Amino acid sequence: MISNCTLGIFLLVTQYALCQTIVSGTVNDTSGIPISGVNV
């Protein structure tokens, strides 16, 4: 069974990855500058 802490981190990372993918697909194509404060 997965602990709540591990599950919470997993969901947070997944959500962040999806956000980065959407931002990269919509914004980076035109400006080349990441919108989020973290540039991975």
C-alpha cells in the first residue's frame, strides 16, 4: 500500500509534469521563454 506522503508527492510531480508539457507546447514554441519560475 502506498503511503499518503508518497502518493501526494507522486501526484504533485505528475501535475507539474503535465503543466510543463502544456506550457512548453503552447508558449515555448513562440517565445522560447518558459512561463513557470522553474526552468527544467
